[in-house]
Amino acid sequence: FILLLLLLISPYVYKLWLGDKLEIPFYLSFLVSIYVLLLMINANYSAFINGFGRLKVSLITITIGLIIFIPAMYLLGKNFGVVGILTAIILIQIPAMVIQPIQVYKIINNKAKGVWNE
């Protein structure tokens, strides 16, 4: 809820902070809010997985994400500017949002086998 509140008051804070020197479009604040929300969700799962030392799936996910992110950031950034770069950053968070809860479920229920348990 605080993130939503910050998003809603962001235009006023920017105006107070920057005056008329720079105008930040609302959609940029919205995209950054989406990114922060995804980070907050993923951080809980990451902390759990890292605490148990089951890092292999995370390492694979991060490596694949990085391989996809670099060309996606270039292409989207070239075509859409900052919005494209933020979109690429958001898209890279999505695989972790799917994979990490699965791994946490497997660890909690003693069903983690193979790569899920490494």
C-alpha cells in the first residue's frame, strides 16, 4: 500500500523537488513501481533459498536472464528509450517470480530433488 501511495503522490514530490526544471512522466513512475514491487516479492523467496544454500536454480535463472536481458535492453532501449529499458528490467524479473516459489514449495515439503536441491 505504501508503494501505491508513493506512486500516487510522486508527481507532487517531483514538482516540489525539481520544480519546473524537469518533468518526469507518470508512466515512468508506474514502471519503476512495478519493478520495485517485483523486487520486493522476489526478495522474500531469494532470502529463503539463499538461507538454505540451494543456489543452483537461482544461478541458472540469473544467467539465462542476463543472456536475454542484454539484447532485450538494447533493442527495447533503442526503440522505446527509458521505457524500453525499464520494460526489459521488469521482464527479467518474471522468470524468477515463477521459478522461486516452486523451489521454495519443494524445499518446504521435502520434495526438492536434483537441481532444485543443489
